[in-house]
Amino acid sequence: MRKVAESTVRRLSLYLRYLEEFALHGTETVSSETLAHLGGTTSAQVRKDLSCFGSFGKRGLGYAVPELAQHLREILGLTRRYRVAMVGAGKIGSALVSYRGFRERGFDIAAIFDSDPDKVGRQWNGLEVRDIADMEVVLGEEAYEMAVIVTPADVAQAVSERLIKLGVKAILNFAPVQLAVPDDVVVKHVNLALELETLSYALANR
Amino acid sequence: MRKVAESTVRRLSLYLRYLEEFALHGTETVSSETLAHLGGTTSAQVRKDLSCFGSFGKRGLGYAVPELAQHLREILGLTRRYRVAMVGAGKIGSALVSYRGFRERGFDIAAIFDSDPDKVGRQWNGLEVRDIADMEVVLGEEAYEMAVIVTPADVAQAVSERLIKLGVKAILNFAPVQLAVPDDVVVKHVNLALELETLSYALANR
């Protein structure tokens, strides 16, 4: 994998969002200053971020909007769709399934699992919640590279191991536990309480 | 504010979680190696992170668990509780209100607002969803330093400005837009689609 900091990848995602808005409005070129202003950074940072991946802009003209957007989609792996398996049909899971942002970017939650008999069999956004005991049968039929884990902490590691055996290579983990995974699997941990703690830290250390 | 990278603050939060688990089980000391192993980092990194804030460990003995936990709570601003206002009573808002992780860390969502007449007046986790038109009246009665914005993108900036006028100094923003705020206000942006994009990037660049 090209060695690029996660903060760079996040900014590329942001630039892409703005470029797509410009494209919708028919804007043909955009300057690094404009992207910097929208993304809350500097034009030098924008140029540096983009230069990691090749030469895109034209001096004095700025960046060609549709071309740069397409380049960023390729860099970010967004020129295809991903089938995503979700494990855990609780409240956060429910919010994620109906979250338009995922589908808009090419992430299709195509299977949902839970172990609670009260939840298994329910229809969620047109998908049936399946019994986690049947995960190997359900996921074995199709390729799933990505999964979202929204389970309690104590089962997340075992769930991740089953997913990885089924071919999952990328996991978004909402369970409050660090997952131990093989080197060829990427995990992104989302901990919402921890996000608030970065704010309490900032308030306490002003 | 002490100049400490957000990645350091996030690791401190993680160390605190593990220390609290050790404390629950009556463990009195812990080594930097153990914290490093649990937190997925190196013992040198653990020592470096903690040394930003003073001298905690004893050579050969490790860290005293309850004392280090208390220090970290002080550093992270977690020795007090925070009243949090939430704007937006959609699915993600619903998940956040019942999310135990917030209350456990001292973050109490104490007011919820929406503009949708179908939502205003409903009871959520013992709280009534209030009309956003009444935000100044409701929040004016008590001090709210923190807010969570879970609104559509097009109203988030205006909502943040009203919150800041009412004394809010820290905002967790789920709306897909960069908020422009005064220098003394901190904003943490959570974009769940973007989290998946860091995964698709990793898959595309293996």
C-alpha cells in the first residue's frame, strides 16, 4: 500500500465531495485556494496532498473539476461498489442501514446479522435480519470484502475472525474493543464516546 | 491549550479504558508494555504519550493503576459531567441518545431539538424532543458547553451559530459540511461514509 497518512486520505475524500458539488453546478475548474478554503486547510496542503498521486493542476488555471474528481475516485477505490455485511442489529446498526451516505458512495449493506431471536427475521430497509449462526451460509454465496461490526465488545473479536475467514478484508468496528486481525486486513475503529473525549480534552486544556 | 496531537489524546482515552478495566479487577500496577499491547502501539509510544503530562511510572514497577487512571481523567477533562444539547432527532440522533458510552463517560444528552412537527413532543429516553424554534428558551435556562449536531447539511451552520451564541464551546458534528466557528470553539467532525472510504482506499492500494 502506498504510504499515505490517514489524515491525507480524509482530506482527499473531502476534496472529492466539493469537486462533485462543483461538477453538479457545471463548474469546470477550481483553484487549490478554493478547495483549501472549503476543506479548512491551506492551498499548499491541497497541492501537497494531490501531488502524492501525480500531477493534476495546470498553473494559473487550477484543477479540471471532472478529471480531478475521477482521479480521486480512482485513488480512493470508489470507482466500484462494495458489498458490506453488517453484524449487530441494534440502534446504531439501524441508523447505519438507512444512512444514505453509505449507498451514495458505493457501499451497499447487503446482509445484516444478529443473535437475538426477536430481531432475526425482521425486515430492515428491505433486508431481512439473519441469524448470526447462518453467517457462513449467507455470506458464502457472494463475495463480501467489507463488514461493519456493531456488536457488544465481548463478541466482536470472534465475529471478526468469522468474517475474515469468509474473505472480509476491511472492517469498520463500532464495538469498544481493539480487534486483533491479520496483516492483510484493515480495521477502522469508530468510538463515539472517544470523539466526545477529544472535545472534553480541548475544553479542559484551553 | 497544550499542543498535543489528536492521535495522542485518542490513545490516552484508550489507555484510560484499559486502566479502568484493570482497576475493576483489582490490578494495582500495569507496565507500559501491557498498555501498548492492548492499545495496539509500542511501549515507547505509551511512555512518550504519558510523559507529555508529567512523570507517572516507577522504573521496574510500572504504573499505579488507580493513580494513572485519575491523572488521565483529569487530563481528558473527565472529572466532571457535561450537559450536551442535541439538534436533530433522526435515526442517528436516536442511536446516540440511547448510547450508553456517552453517559458512562460523563456526557449527558439533556436536551433534544428538531424542526419536524411529527417529532417535536415525542419522548426519547425520558427526554421530550423540543421545537428547534424554542432552542434559545430551553438552553438559556442552563449552561450547555457541548452540542451534537445531527441535522441535514444545509442547516448545520445556522444551528451551530445559534448554539455558540448560547455558550456552546464544543460541537460534535455529524452533518456532512465543514462548520465555520470562532477560534474559541472546537468542532469534531464525524463522517461515517468517510470512515468507509479510508477502508476502500486501503483495499484499492494494497
